[in-house]
Amino acid sequence: MRIAIIDTSTTRAAIIAEGLREAGLDDQVVIDPQGPLARQIEACAPEVVLINLENPSRDLLEDFFAMSRALDRPIAMFVDQSDAESALAAVDAGVSAYVVDGLAKQRIKPVLDVAIRRFQAFSRLQAELAEARTALADRQTIDRAKAILMRRRGIDEPAAYALLRGHAMQSNRRIAEVAEAIVTSDALMGDLP
């Protein structure tokens, strides 16, 4: 597992790197926080990003939060000082683990493990939500198509659904795709004089 280490102090970055090596995690890249973060992270393609900030200013935190929103990776952030607003902003930005005043070599690996698991759980929830939204949109489109078929053909709902399903099977398409075509056709036909 490749880990990107971002720290404003090279001494602390070395401590983090040593703690990771002791935990058996040797594939590490230290990122210069003064340089273009997104470009450096993209270039090293880490599986996890570990950020350590001693006394982060509001502007610096905002920069890191903006970067973390753009990344699709687990992020563990260690800070020496924080407030409730910063902690909430970190979670909203996608930081998987936000640890205040807790950087110690022996804690780095467990915190990374938690960050990875939280990120995976959140990713699963996002995928499930997207799938549910797609299913709901498909269901609405199918219902609209059934209503159109019922009105045009003078058939009941089960017959309209059977017609949709039969055409989908014949054309080797999803029922929702056939329904979308019917809804689009109806919209175009309704616009014609």
C-alpha cells in the first residue's frame, strides 16, 4: 500500500515515515506541502494520504480540505490543535480520520486502518445511494412509459408492463431504456403540430 505523507515539518514527516516502516508499510512518498498538492498526489498515486499539521491556520485547513474533497482516497489527518468547526469541516471534506493531538509512531498504523475502513464503508454507502437513485429514476420512467402505453393502446397496467418487458427482451435492452425511448417519443410527438 502506497502512502503519501504530507507534513509541514520534515522532522515530523521522518517520524511518521519511521512509524510506518516499523508497521511494515515501506511504500511511502513524502509530499512537499508548499508545492502543488494535487499534482504531486496524482503523480505518486497513493492508496492512502496521511496529513500532519502542527498549528494549522484556517486558510491552510481550507486548502487541505479542498484537496481532500477532490481525492477519492482515504485520508487520515493529524492536527495538534483543533476546534469543533474544523473537525466538522474535515469530516465534510472527506477526511476519514481526524486525530487531534495524537501523533505517536505506534498510533499511526491503527489510525490508517480505521481511515481505510471508514473510507470503504462510506464509498459503499455512496454506491448504494447512487444505485437507489438510479433505480428510483428508472422506476419513474417505467411508470410514465406504462401510462403512455395504457393511454395510447387502451390497455391495463400489467399489459403495458408486459409490452415493455417483451420489447426489452426482443431488443436486448433494459426495460428502463425502452421506457425512456417511449417517454422521449411521446414528448416529441406532443410537440408536433
